[in-house]
Amino acid sequence: MVGLSDIPFVGKTIDRISDATVEAVFRKLKYMISYRALIGDLISEIEKVNTEEASVSAAADAARADGKIIYADLFKWQLEVAEIQASYNELVETYENRSSCLPIPNPVSRFRLGREAVVKARRVSELTALGKDLLAREIAFRPPYHDFESRKDPYDKLWEGLVNQESPLIHAIYGAPGVGITEMTRKIQQEVLKQNIFDKVAFAIVGRDRLDIINLQNQIADHLGCHFESRDDVGHRASQLSGCLLNSGRILVIFHDVWTRIQFDVIGIPWDDGSSSMGCKILLTSRNPSVCLLNNCRDPTQIRPLTMIEAWDLFKNTVGISDFGVYKNLAMKVCKKCEGHPLIISALGKALRCKPLDSWGDTLLQLDCGEIGFSLEMEPIIYSCFNLIIDELPDDAKSCLLLCSLFPDNAEIHIGKLIQLATASQLVLDGESRVCTMVDELSSSMLLDYTDFHEIKMHRPVRDWARSIAIKDPKYAFQFARCGPGLPDHCDYGTRKFLFIDMQIDDVYFPDDLVCPNLLNLWLQCNKHRQRFSSGFFSMFRNLRFLLIHEGMFSSLEPQFSLRHLGNLSTLILDCCDMTDIDQTHINFFPQSLQTLCIWNCDLPVPLDLPNLSYLRKLEIDSRCPVIIVPNFISRLSRLEVLHIRNGLQFQDGSPATAPSSFEISKLKYLKSLKMPFRVSDPVQDKNVLGDLDEFEICVGEPGEGTHYLLNSSVSVKRRIELYSNQLEAFTNLIERAEDVKLLCNDIDVSSIFSNNRQAFGDLRNLYNEECNTIDFQARISGDKIQHSHQCQRSFCKLTTIQIYGCSSMTYLFSNSIANCFMQLRELCIENCPKIEAIVRDEGTSDEGDIIFYRLKLLKLVGLPKLTNFHEHNDVQFHLLFDEKGNTCCRMKEFSC
């Protein structure tokens, strides 16, 4: 009998249908029977995609931090992963909460779970593979820099006015806060010098607080190299500055952030009437056009907010997303709220970088409903944006920001001062490293700007807003009181925790019956006005624990002036004060409870003496010259743990206090941190004096002509030593443990230290060597000790920077065994060493193969006429070094210089 399967073509079709039917049946049975195993497979795939998502996110965050924009396909991949993760969570919840009303398991429920697990596992596997593919190629691009078109006309107008000698003397820019006035001023300043329009540019920040003529004169003089003969005679200084300006060629004087009329002739500007300007110009910046007119600028230039197109481009670049997809309308609404202010766009964009786009609706709602700040000079929306930004900050970052707002307009704030202020006021409890981390956070959020020398600046709009937050937030409870004849009576002093008093005149009246029980921190801004504080003034602040007096003038005619009533005061900072009348007769000036005393840039009595402050743990004196002291000045403070005296000590007869001070330091058995130069090479008697220090910043010897002490170069380095002499006696232990070693004009052999202690230099990060002209190598292991070279692997393992300059006898730097320890080296600079033949030389017969520099990014070899090889016998590999064409320099053996 012939069946359908025997018919050609029909039979094959029936077989395929039968196979497919059987396969489908078994697959559905597998969904139901093996659903647990299928869900297990899904969990395994989810773990893989989670790992991949973490890697992709880390790469994306790093690219954004580098100022790049993420490609849209990566952004879409992240959205899909987020969706599949949410779907997986729902499936797992269903699986864990499954139940059945039947006495037997529910086959339909099992079937659905198994089928959904298979579908999701397949998609998750595809996403994992796609994530690996994304990481294998470029995930981001750097946006091209371009000037905003809306800035072109104002810039051209201003430029034409400055370069045209027939134009008026005074020009001005004005605009709302945050629109980019500072940025345009910087560009003008750079371009006029680059194109030789002016010989010099003098830049002075005016600010709103008060018109300080002496400060403005100092700022202008610094740019011109003018040194005043008088410190406080305004008229004499003006005459001297006028002569300097007339003799300095073509000068552009910029007055930034002007709020009132400036009397140029009082400052010493000789051409304010325009009669003899000789090609010189004055440029003002302000928020208010009327201020420009008040200062005789006939036609000020306005800087307007960005257009919507420009604002949108800046917003996308800042957030780091090129394609917002379905969230584009939402993102554009958020951008529109910034009203074209570049500062706000940048700050808000950086705050939103790490927030998922589906949460931006809440961001928009907060901007619509944000509270308005107290200042009428700033648009309410700017305060709403700032309020949203601060909500994204850690509490410690908020505290640092609010403390920065205490400083004057456009002040350059040294990070060390902020650290002391933050920790002493107990607004940041985790110490120095935490403050530094928070400053980095604020800088990346565009709320603070780094300047040179480890200083930071705060924009005026940010300062205004930060002060409003500090006042309104009960957690901080700040109060700013500007005093004329007396304290303003509208402030609630009784509930304040931090009070800032700005004294505008001499002899401000303070009521004796005022009581501030909650006040813990007080900043007295005296502005060089002499104050006759009544005997009961400080008794109003009995619970005060932190006091800062800035620009205070203490008179010998005030014997009643005393801080002894402040029984709980633990920290006192005297900043830019005249202390010349405070001597040993004022025994009650300092309270006995003091634990920290900081004296910054003050005029000191000669000699300086302190009472026996038995609780004092930290003494810091940052002065312009050595501190003249009496004998036993240090040893009397027996509980000291921290001693920082930047320019060292000197006895009244003029002799440096090196040996005696080291003798006194030896009595400070609790000392853990020392920052001080030792100017002479007298041997320190006790070689164990400095051995127990946890932190140190020490100079030994006198810098040569044209050099200077390099102290305070970084707050991140805790152990630093500079040697200008051959004195090693008590300092060898410090050199071995230092993170930063600078050898200048001496004959110290680092290798001899290493030979005596193979664990030395385990924490060394930076090595600087200049004009050490008798040593022929930096460090090596001799041939008879090659077999033990594995013991030195910890030495030099953290070294990141090597700088060698002008060492006339050096023939090579390191032996190959030492060079193999440089796992972290990032920068190697060698200049003007005429005898160097190789950077690395073999010692003994051991062949250790190629030397690999895994992290070296900068290699600078200049003025090395005899250099022929980097390594004598082997190749050297560089994993991250690039040549001028952008190609990787993988290997190097021969080298010419």
C-alpha cells in the first residue's frame, strides 16, 4: 500500500512538518518541565551582562571626565540593558512569588516562566556580545572647540576699540552674571599680548565689598614689576605707580568686576583724562551699564546670553550625550531653564551627567518650583539651577563651598587655608584628604576654579548663591553682618552657629548685652580698622570654639583687650594682622584652652614670644621672612604635635636658629608633623630627633642665588625633603621615607643610601635632581648583589616623576635592576647633562631582558650630546608613549639627542 510519504516531494514535506511538530512539542514540554534550569541560565546571562554594563559605564564615565561626548549607540545600549534588567527583576519576582490554587503545580505558569526565561536569556546574551564590541572600539569623541557666534560682534567691537589709538581711553564690558564676561576678558588679555598690541597687561579685581585703593595698587604693581617704597601711604604709592605706568610703554589696565566709580588718579593711573595715554587703554568689566557710564566709558559693550542653538550645543557637550533619543524634548526644556548662561549650563550639565534620563522630569519640576534666593541682582532661575546642583553634592562638599563664600570677592584661596578652616570649624570631620577630594568635586562641577599654586577661586554668582544657602539652611546657620556704626539689628544672632562680621569703620559699637549661646565659629573681618573691643565683647561668645581675625590692628593702648573669656576656644587664626604691639606683656591675649594657633602673613613683634600654652597641639606661622624668636620658644610648647614655620626661625642677634631649634625640637616628644627649613648645615645632635615624624616638609641648607625654597608645592604630598647641602646626619631616615625628594647643588649619592637600606624609597613619588655635579649615576645595584635584587622590588615602586637637570658628571641614571622597579613611572625628563651615554646600564652579567615602562607618558631628553642608547644592551618597551605623529613608541634601543 502506498502512503503519502511515498509520493516524491510530498513525503519530504510531511517529514519536515512532523519533525517541526515534534520539536515544537518537546520545546514546549521543556519550558514546562525544565523551567527552573532555564531561569538559572537567565540568571547566569544577567550576571554576565551586569559585568559588561559595569565596564561600559566605567569607560563612559572616564570619557565624560575627559571632556568627551558619548556616541549614541552606547547610550542606546545602556537603555536596553536597563530595560532588560527591569524585565528580569519582574520575572524573578513572579518566579519567587508563584502559587497555585490547584493541588498540583500549575503547568501553564511553569510554561510561561520557562518560555520567557529563554527569550530574555537570548536577548541578554546578544547585549553582552554587543557590549564587548562597544568596548573594542571608540565609545566617545572630543567635541570641536568653537567660539560662539553671538560673541563675535561684541568681541570685534571691543577689539577694534582697544587696538585703535584714536578710540577713547576707557572701554567696558557688561552683562548678567554667568554670561561669560570673565572668559572674554581672559581671551582679550591673551590676544593683545600675543599680537603685541600692548607691552604689558595689568589686571586688578575690584569686587563689590569695598574699594580698597592699596589692594588695587598692589595688584597693578605686581603685573608691572613695581615695588612700592611705602606700605600704606596712598599718595606716595600713587605717584610711584604713575611713574611706572608712564615708563612701561603701551599698557592695558583691566579693572574686573567694578561696582562703583573708580578714582583713577587716586590709584595712580596717569592718563584718566585721556590727554597723554600714549597708546594705553583702560578696560572695565561690570554687571551694570550705569557703572560703566559712571566711569567715563561712552559706549560700553554688552555680553548677552547664548542663543538657544548655542546653549543646546554647550549643554550636549557638557552632559556628554550626542543623541538624547526620545528624551530630547525633556533635555531641551531643562537646557532652556538655564536661559543661555554658560556658567549655569556647564554646572547643571555636569550635575546631570550621572543621572538617568528618565529622572530628568523631576529635575525639570525642581527647576520650576525652586526657591528664589535673596539677591535681587540675579535672576530667580539661576538660584533654582544652583539649588538643584547643590542637592547632588555630598554634605562635605557643600560645607567647603559655603566656607569659600566667606572669602572676599574673587579671592584666591589656598587649599591649605580651606583645610584648616573646614577642619577647625568641624564642618568637615574627616580631615585634609576629605577636603581635597571635595574641592576636586566642586571643581568638576564648575563651582570652583583651580588657579596656580594650589589655589582656588569662586565665581561671584556662585558666592552670592552659596551665602544665601548658608543663611537659610538651619544645618549651617551662617550670618553675615556688615557693620557701620554698629551691628545690624535685623539679624537673629541668638540662633546662629557661624557669624561673619565685616567691620567698615573704626570703633564699631557692639552691645554688651548680646548673647550668642549657639555660636561656635566667628570670623572678624576688621579691614585694617582699629577696634577698641570692650572688655565684655568676647564674653558674648562663651561657647566659641573657632575664631578667625582678618586684617586686625591690635593697639598697645588696649591693655584690656583679651581672649581669655573664650574658655572653649580651641582654634585661633590671625590672618594679615598687625601684631607688632602684642608682646609678652599681653599675657592674657591668648586663651589657655588653645589647641591650634595659626598666624598667617602677619606683622610680628620682635622678638616673638608666646606664653606657656599647655594645651597647644598645632602651631603654624606662615610669614614672609624668618621669625625672630626668644630662646626656648619651641620647647616651652611641650605638647606640640604639629609645627609648621614656613620660613624658619632666627634669633634676635641675627643668627639662624638651626642647631638650637633642633635641640628644642628634640624635646617635643609628641611631634608628628614638621614643616620648617634648616638654613645652616650645623649637625643636628640627636639623630633620632626626626625619626618618628609621620609628616614632614623640610629644607636643609641655603638655596643658591636665583633659587628659592619649594615648600608648599602640593598638599597631597605628606613627606617632602629638599637638600641644598651635603648634610645628611639626622635626615637620612627622612630621605628614605620621603614621597618627594629634591637634591639641589649638592653631592649626595642616593645609591649610598639605598645600599645601606634596601627598603628605602618605598614611598618615593617624585625625584628632582639639579646641578649635583659630582655624582656619575643616580642609583644602582652593584654586581656582587645582583642575585639579591628581588629584595629591592618595593623600592622605587611608587616613583611617578624623575627630573634631572644640569648634572655635569652623570654618565647614566640607573642600573637595569633599579629600572625594572619603575612600574608607576609616568614622566622622565633629563636636560643638559653632557656626559650621559645611556639612561639604563647593566650591572654585572645578569641579563634581565627588555625593560618595560608600562605607564610612561612623557619622555623629554634635551641637551644630551653623548646619549646613544636608552639601555646599553636591551630594548626598552613603552606601552603608553606616543611620538609626534601619534604612533605608539613600543620599543626603543638607540637614541640620539
